[in-house]
Amino acid sequence: MKRFIFISSILCLFFLGILFFSYIPFNNDRWLEADDPFQTHLDFLDDVFLPGEDIVLAFRLQDSFFNESIMTQFLTFKETVNNLDSVLSIMSPLDATVILDQDDSLIIEPYYDALIEGHFSTLTEYQQHFEASMYHHHLLSSDLKTVALVITIDNEGTILERNIRRRDVLSFVYNTIESFPMLSDYALTGNSYVDYYMNQLTRSNLYLLLPISIVLVLLFLGLIFRDFLKVMMIASSVFFSLLICLGVIYLVNGFLSIVMVVLPLLIVVIAVADSVHILTRWAQVKSHHDHAETAIQSTFGHIWKACLLTSITTAIGFGSFYFSDMLPLKRLGLASFFTIPLTYGVVMGLMYVWMMMFKDRLFSSKFYPSLKPSLPNFVVQKFDFIQRFHKVIVFSLFALCLLAIFGLQSVNFETNFLDVFFKKSSKIQQDTRLIDTVFKGSSQLSVIVQSSEPDYFKSIDVFNYVVKFSQKISEHPYVNSVQSYSDPVSMFHKELAFDSSFFPLTEDQLNQELLFLEFSRNDEKSDVLSDYIDFDYSNSHILIKTDNLSSRYINELIQYVHHIATTFFGANYFITGTSQLIDVLGTYVLNTHFVSLFFSMFIIWIIMIYFYGLSLATIGLFANASPIILILGLINWLGIPFDFATVLIGSICFGICVDDTIHFLHVYYTQSELKKPMEVRIKHALRNLTNPVTYTTILLCVGFGVFYLSDIVLLTKFGLFSILSFCIALVMDLFFLPALLIFFKHNSKVS
């Protein structure tokens, strides 16, 4: 009866966990802390000049946009979408603002209103006027066959509310397009769409990869143990650990991000690895005992400390991300720091309960008869070779590490946001390339010029500074266009036709033209100033449009803008926007990479010194730092730029790779009590640990290898290089670590 209640409780909690899992939202909006200066600048830009978030639709048409039937379908589609409550505004060639001289009076209105009111006598006149405007190449391609529709939606509310709003608008757009055959060929981009796409991709990858990982791991366990009870024991530890993991993520973060996806899969592998070590230790211990209970107690007495140390080191490896300036990594570190030790407690507790409840069944059963000691025997036989050539092995390892470190002196970071997360063949990449090709670019850099004086930007001298600054920035080869409040002023000035100039020449002219343009603020449809100037004329926004650039080009452009802006505006400006954010993330990634890696190495080294002494701890540290150094060096030598994936690889893989080393050093160190020679201790450790560390390495490769199936580039690279790290770490533990022990002739005794 107790067994039935116990198993039923596990199943009930498992299904409750699945239900809870389905309610956790996914979000990738925030990358910086709210009080980070760069995030503060972004928030200022959004609040003052660019409220809401954009979905950019680019329709590829069969004929010119100014074809009457195409324009009618486009208008109907636009008005249908505009009726949604969550849509704040829409911008298209029909909604762009035009200034016209009608009967000696100037009017300002949207292009389509001008057409309806008869201010354009024909579509041809509309076309000619639009092609001469500042909107051409921004909203309509040069061949007039690709038209942009920018939908701005509300971004207020909670994470869940924003995700629901994006989903509803995009679903409505997809369904509505089906009713307009002339608009069936389209591309999608914009910050709102990218965020939604990332959230959906995160969800689909976790829902796909997590079950695949669990199934593959359990199948491998079935091949090892060939015992349904043992597999069920480990499976229950995995499911309970996952439940704890999701609960901690929800409490710490409130949602799952594209970076946080790593943690649930890691917990699967950790729970399985600790369970395997317990069962392999049980197989070695039970033959020396007459009673099951004493054998179980002896098993946990031998294994608890080593598993605790591995949990602590892994928690440190992940927890070191808490010191990152990037919010997703910081939250990953915090959630990991609590989740991994809790996983250790769950595994130890559940495995003990299972073993006590089924002690007779386990005590009488054979331990995975399909596995033979051939691998441990092979490794032990190679020990003579290791002992003979230990100097060659150690010096070869030193040389490889030095070569890798030399390569790391010139690291390159990839800040092209789309390339970091999305494959080149993905639809979002293809759509972005289309926007870059036919319009003025998909990325933007914003310069905010500030003053404490109201009406500061009504000064003709300041206006001319903005014009000259824009012209100077436009000369840079990476810049497609520069927009500021001088553009609508120029548009108005040319309609006045006082002279051949493009801009007002006196302050009176400027103020008269600005006064007229201010009337547009009363009509949201024809507001041309709000994107570039605030209400009291103390802050100005200059928008720089570029293609989806890579890190090197973004940084080069930002340095150029800083140089020119300092010349014109002194210190009264700041740079922000998506490109600036990506450049900042590049700097933060490199800082996080080295800080987290060295922090985790130092703390783990201190812990190992406490338990195993200075010399053993230092040898173990080098044995585990070597795989990471080699992998990072290989990444750099292959010309693969550093990004979020390599940041994860460094600290995480070190925290995991050190686990098997700790098990090896633990067995080696405890054998010192028997005062056996060093060679005997090494052979004893190899004979007892070769199988379990090999199994855990395979499990790690299976668990992290599923990331290679992901369609997120970050996870694919992380999975691939993690597998390489684990394999190198296995070779290091079985061959290089014994060579290091012999080389330094370590013969410490337990004090």
C-alpha cells in the first residue's frame, strides 16, 4: 500500500508539473537592468519619441503600388488592421504626411486624404509628389513594387499582456492577408515581431528539446541497467528536479527566456548523473554487506560528499552569471544557484526512499549484466603507457594550452543580433535582408541631443547644427539615411517656394514654419514632429538608418557618430537605439565571459583546497581548465566570433567538467588512508570510476547534444561545443589527470 501511494503521488505531482509548465510565459524583451544607463537611454527614447513597438510588413506587389486595384486592396487591409484596439498607429504611403499649397493656403494632411479631397487630381500626380518626398525608399521601393506598412502597437502592461497583444495582432494580420490575394507575398520584421518570434521560438524549442532529451537519456539508462525499476527511480528524480527548476525560474524570473532554456535541460542531466553515481556505487558496495539497509546506508555514506561537491561546483559555474550586466544571464545565474543544490537534495532524498522501499528487490537483483569491465580494464592497462610517457603527455598538454591562450589574445565578438540567434536560412533573416535591400535599412541608431532650455531647438543656429550634423553623418558608407526635425521643416519650406533654399535662413522663418507644423500635433494622422522633437523643444531625436550590420561595423559607426556629435553638441547628447544596445551587449558579453569564468575557477579551486589540499586542488583545476582553454582557443582559431553561446560554454562547462574530476580526486584522496602507493591509488580510481564517468559524459553529450537540433543558432553552437568540451574533459580525467599526478609526484596523505 505504501508503494502504491508513493508511486501515485509521484505521478500526480508529475502531471501537476506539466500543467504548471504550460502557464509559464516566455519573454526576451529586456536585456539590461532598468537602472543601467544604456537601458535608461532606451526607455527615454521610447517614452518621448517612439512610444509603442513596431511590426513592419513589406508587401511585394505584382504591379506598381499606384495601380488602383492594388491601392484599394491595400487601403482595405490597412483600415481593417487599424481597427484593432491594441494598434496605436499605422504608417504607409497612404498615411505619410504631405504639405500642399492649395488656393494660396498651405494644408497638411495624409497622402490618401489629399487624394480623396481632390488635392491630387490623379494617381499619377500622387505618385510624382510621393517620389519627390522624404518617404520614398522608406515606405516604397524605387521600382514602386514593394510597399511598407508599419504597425505600431501598445507595449504597456505585464509581460503576459504584451505577449498576448503581439500574438493577437499578428494572428489577425495573418488571417486578414488571406483575404487579399494581391498582398499574399510579404515579409515581416520590426522590434515587436522579432520579440514575438523569439518568444515563439524559445517556446517551441523547449517543448521539443526537453522531451527529446528526457526520452534519449531514459533510453540510454535502459540500455545500461536493463531494469525498469532503476529507470523509474532515476526518472522520478528527473521529473521532481524539473518541477523544482520551473518553480525557481518562476519565482526568480517570472518567465522563460531564450538563455534560461539551458537550465531545465541541465537539470535533467545533473539529476541523471547523480542517480547513476548512486546506483554504480550501490553495485560496488552491496556485495560487501549481508543486509540491504546497511548496504544502502554505506552507499550514501560514500557518495553524498562527492555529489554535494559536484553540485556546488556546478552551481558556482552557473551562478557566476549573477555578476553579469546582462539581465538574462544574471537571472540564469540566480535561478541556477538555487536550483542545482535543490536538485541534489531531491535526488538524494528520492533515491534513498526508492531504495529503502524496494531494498529486497534491489539487493537480490543483478546490476546491468550487459555491461562488462572491458573499458575500465582497457584504461588501467594504458596506465603503464601513461606512467612511462607522463612527461610527454603533460608537456604536450601545456603546449596546446599555450597555443590556445595565444589565440585568445585577439577575440572577436559578433553583435549582429539576428546572426547570434537565427539561422541565415530562417524567414526572419530573409525578410530582414529584403528590408535592407529595398528600403533604407532595418536597423537604427538614435542620437538624442538635450538641453535644459525650453525652445532651444527653435534657434536657427542650433537648427543649422542639426542639419550639418545630419549631412556629415550621411557621408559615412554604412549610413543609409539620417532623419531629424529638419526633414519636415524642409518639406514645408520647399512648399513655400520663397527661394531655392531647402531650409529656412532666419530664425523668424524657422519659427513660423515650426508653428505651422505644430498644428499637425493636434491630428495624430498628420503629426510629423513628434518623432524628432519634444513639446518644449528641449530634446531632439536624430535617427540614423542602417542595414543589419555586424559588430565591427556597428562599433566603427558608433565611434564615428561620437566623434561628429562631440564636435557639434559637446557633451549634451547620448547615443541609443537597437544598434547601440547590441554594441553594448557585445562589451558586456566579453566582460561576463572572463569575469564569470575566472570567478568560478577561483571559488571552485578554494573549495577543492579545503577538501583535498593545495596541490591536489591545483592539479584538478588545471585538468579542468584545460578543456575550456582548448575549446575557446579552437573557437577563436576557427574564426568563429564570441557570442552568448561561448559565454555559456566557458563557465557552465567548467562547472560541469569538474564534477568527474572531483569524483576521481575523492576516491584517490580517500585511498590515502590505506597508505597505498600513488600508482595503486590511481589504478583503484580508474577501475572504479571509468564506467560511471563515461556514462555521465555520454549522458551529458546526449542531454546537451539535443541543442544541436535547435533552430536557434545560440543553442546549436552551445550544444556542439559543449559536447566537444565534455569529450575532452573525459580524456583529461582518464589519461591526463593521472599523468599530472605522476608528473608532480603527488603522495599526499589524509591529515
